[in-house]
Amino acid sequence: MGTLAPADASLRKRRGSQVLKMRETGLIAIIAILFIVMSFASPYFLTWDNMRAMAMAFAVEGIVVVGMTVLLISGGIDLSVGSVTALAMVIAGLLFLSGVDPWVASALAIAASAAIGAFMGFFVTKVGLHHFIVSLAVMVIARGLCLLGTGGRPLGLYTLPPEFKFIGQGSIAGIPVVIILFVVFVAVSDFVLRRTTLFRKVFYTGSNEKAAAYSGIRTKKVVFLTTTLCSALCGVAGVIYMARFGSAQPTFGVGMELNVIAAAVIGGASLKGGSGTILGAILGTVLLSVVSSSLALLNVSIYWQDIIRGSILLSAVTIDLYFTKRRG
């Protein structure tokens, strides 16, 4: 009987991998179909300006999606990503306006974001609270700090040096730097998550935390680090957004958690943990961006767009539950 358990685990792992590959292939097919349909529905869809706008829209948010995906795989979730991203912008903006070098201000803002993640990780791993509750509280606290620090008004950062703005507004060979950074970041993250032993522990922890602990994995440390990583990447996104817009918006990122979680789940990350890929999550992000662009070009009301995005998330979670039951 002792040899059956590893065999069963190996079989489930292979099945899970096959399901994820099917999800990724299916997403590519859906995106391709949408491109074909929209090329006929709107003459503006396949224009360079629209393609660039779509890519810019999901590129920076995609960095947050990477952090959320890793956290979901470990069995956690973070509802505070939008607020923490905005807070990173505000912290960096306020420091810059007080005379701090923008690069130093950005580094401090990212460090502060990581500290927020560590704060949440402490309450999850040491106090024993659920990620959902802790991140919900931090979402409200971080947003309150944004409004408190700015008085509810955007910070105009018009004197940011050109070399700093370049990371958000510049281009190399006609390709926006933001997109180049995004592609490099995703490629490295996907490789690390798939190939390194350290990040394989994230999958083991999310699949069965007790079994992983019995096998010698320090599961609480894994959860703590993934929670910290997710918030730190929100800080990175916040800094890039600040460079892109030349301002710090205290109300920025409202509803971002919906898009980020939806993208990760659509791409195959399970809300129960133990499953997901960076590539799948990014494909989910691209799909949502294409849907949003399509709805805007077709003059669909913004209120209907919210309903449609929420319906997509509900459908993705339902599909996730179906495949989870099949794997179980």
C-alpha cells in the first residue's frame, strides 16, 4: 500500500499538468478567435495604436498578476493589491516631492510594500488568520493611508527627471520600455517557477500543506515569502505606474484585485492552491485586456463592462472547481 501513495500523487500531478496545458491552449484559441471577430467588427481593433494601448494596459498589471499567481499556488490570496500599488505610488511621490532622489524614493516605496506583505504574512502564519481577512483589512488601511497622505488629491510629479520617466514612457526600437520590462520579467518568473527547487515548494505547500510540512518543507516560511513577494511586486508596479503617468493617484487601483485574481484563475491558478502557471495567468490577463478593448470599441456601457468582467470571473471559478474535482 505504501507504494500507491507516491504513484497516485504522480498521476494527479501529470493530470494537473495536462489540464493546465489544455487551459493555456484553450486561452490562446479564444484570444485568436476574438482577434479575428474584432478585426471584422471594428476597423480600429488591429491598429497599432490599439494594440499598443492594450499591451500597455496589461503589461504593468501583469507584474501584479505574477505575484498573485504565486500566492494562489501556495494557497493564499491577496485582496489588497490595488491599494498597495496605489500606496507605493503615493509613498514614492511624497518622498520625491520632499527632495528625495526618485530612484531612492522608489526603492523605499517597494521596500514599504514588501513590509506590508510581511505584515500580512505574520498575521497569517503566526497569528493564524486567513489571507482573505488579513488582506481585506490591509486593503482598507492602505487605501486610507493613500487618502490621508495626499488629502484625497493626485500628486503632480511634473519635475520627475527624464531618465526616470523613461521606464514608464520611453521606447526602444519603437517598443515601449514597459512592455519590454514586462516580457523579460514574465519570462524569468515563468522559468524560475517551473524549474527551480525553491519554487517547487510553493506547489507542494499549496497542494497539501500538512503533507508538505511532514516531508520537511517549512510551509509557513513559504506562505510568508509568497505573501511578501506579492506585495513587493505591487510596489514595483506602483513605481512604474508613477513613471508612466508622472503623478501619484491615491484612488488608483480600485477594483484591480478583481482583474488580477480573474486573470490568474482564468489562466489555471486554483483558489484551493497547488496549481497554476505564469504563462496561463498572463494569457488570462491578455484575454481580459482584449475583452475590455473590444467592449470599449463596440461602445458597450461601462456598467455592462463591469457586469461582463464579473461574469467572466464567476465562470472561471466554476471551471476551476470542476477541474479541481476531476483531479481529486
